[in-house]
Amino acid sequence: MRHDTFSHNARAQLKMVFDSLRELMTPPDPPKRPIGFVTPDDMGKKGATTARREA
């Protein structure tokens, strides 16, 4: 009886490990483009879109 409980617990823990590893192996979603009009001058500036959002 104890062996069955140990086997079940080990399988559950291994499943959690493999599920976590699969989640880490998936590539992240690509960055989304901002909505709105962007001028060529704004594209050269880093943080230009975030500065407008904060204001």
C-alpha cells in the first residue's frame, strides 16, 4: 500500500516538473506594435511612445 502512494506522489511531482519545463521551453509572444500614428522621428527615439503614455 505504501508503495502505491509513493508511486502516485512521484508521478504527480514528475508531471509538475515536466509541465513547468514545457512552459519554459515555449517561446515568448512577440512584442506588440503600439496603436496609433508613429512618425519616422519617433521611431528613432527610444521610449518616445512610453513618454507620451505617461503624460
